[in-house]
Amino acid sequence: MRTLMLLLLIAAAAWGGYRHFNQPDVAMDVPIARISADRSRSPERVLPKPTDTYSCDGRQHCSQMRSCDEATFFIRNCPDTKMDGDNDGVPCESQWCG
């Protein structure tokens, strides 16, 4: 009985590890910029819809973000963020959006 319990525990841990490390990273599938046909213009930012990629999960600081788009989503949609020190609407200017 003890051996069976040990095998089930190992199988459950292996399955959990497999699921954890084989989930696709949704954030990597989001286009960051779209280059327009007119090369004289700068690239247009393509911000993902709130339900597509990001969700308010308590993160507040630039060091917790992985991109400018993610930081922008957080300051626009989540409470108590601390990423826009000069209150100009552009978050993480020295790290992501500068």
C-alpha cells in the first residue's frame, strides 16, 4: 500500500511539473508593434485587449513587468500601480517605455 501511494505521489508531481513547464507563454504571442506601409511614420503600438493577455494580479512595479505593453495595461486597468512617477501616462520610462 505504501509503494502504491508513493507511486501515485510521484506521478502527480510529474504531471504537475509537465503541465507547468509546457504551458505556452501567451505574452510572447502578442505583437509589440506594427510597421506601417509609410516608413516616415513611427511604428504604431498594438495594445492587447485586457482579456487577451494580462490580468490584474497585484503587481505594481516596473521590475515586475515584462514589456511596455504589459506595464501600460496595468496602469490603465489595475488599481494602486506605482509605475508612472511623473504622472504623464507613460509607465516605466527608464526601463520599458523610454
